[in-house]
Amino acid sequence: MRKKDKVLSLIGLAMKAGRCASGEMMTESETKSGRAHLVIIASDASENTKKKFRDMCKFYKVPICIYGDKDTLGHAMGKEFRASLAILDEGFADGILKELKDREDIA
């Protein structure tokens, strides 16, 4: 459980620092513009959404992971539920990926 909290607090910190974009359209535009260092998709997002972002991230060579659910991700950002978000800071992205490495969440 501790690992999960660390990932969510890193998302929260990235949000406070203004280095996080959330929502499908923002996540997509940040990924395509090359500013996204990591894309996180909620596990309860639709299969369509997951496939779309997997394909996009593969094309733009951006790491992607499936993590938490919409409520958890939204709560971590201090917003309502969110199905997708992009981390726009390399340090935050590396920290989150490091936390997830032991787990099977990286898609």
C-alpha cells in the first residue's frame, strides 16, 4: 500500500508544481507536443481510451502506465475523477516510474 501512496503523492506534487496535465484532450496534446514524460491511465478507463493512449505513446516514445482508478487519480490531483494524465516533468516522471518498477503497472 505504501508504494501506491508514494505514486499518488508524486502526482499531487507534480500537479501543485504545474507539471501535470489531466483529462483526455490535455493528455493527448501534451503527448503529441513532446512535453509529456509519462502518461498515466486509470485502470477503469475504457479499453478504447487505453488502446488510443498505448498506440499514441508507442508512436511518440512516451512511457505509459495503467494505475489506480479514475477516482483515485482525480483525488490525487485535487480534482474530480480523471481517466488520464500526463506528467510534464522528467524528475516527477522518473520518480513515478521508479516506484512502479517493482510492480506490474507499466504497460
